[in-house]
Amino acid sequence: MKETSQNPTTRAADDATEAAVLTVLLELHPTQLTLAELVREVAGEDAEFAERDAVERAVRDLGGAGLLHRVEGRTFPTRAALRFSELLDR
């Protein structure tokens, strides 16, 4: 199935949410955010269930990929994510 700009695939939407989550965490580093704070940063104060769920999936998938940590309810980028960000900023 071909992706269009008006009807992005679920994978494309998930990728965009993951990029937004990681961008927020990198920009706010060294601040560590709770999941609720991260949802507010990415989806806004009045995020609906689908938006909150998308951020939660992004956190799960980014953690699985080794790009973020969740420790004692706080979320923050891994050293690998920080280093990659540094390389991109050159």
C-alpha cells in the first residue's frame, strides 16, 4: 500500500511520534520527564486517549531500540541517543 501525505500509514504515524518524543527528550536533556509530562510536551494538555497511547507506544519502542531509558518513572535519552544527536548537530 502506498503512503500519501493525506493518509499516512500507521507505521509512518508511529515513526513521527517516536521522532517527536526523542526530539523533546534530547532538547530538554538533562531534565528527566515522567510519562505524563512527556505526553503534555508532545501531545498537549488536552491529549486524547489515542495521542497518549501513541506517546506510550513510542516510549516503549524507543526503549526497546536502546534510545531511551525509563527509571523510577522518569524518561531520558540514552548515551547513544545523545551522541547521535551531537553528531547530527555538527
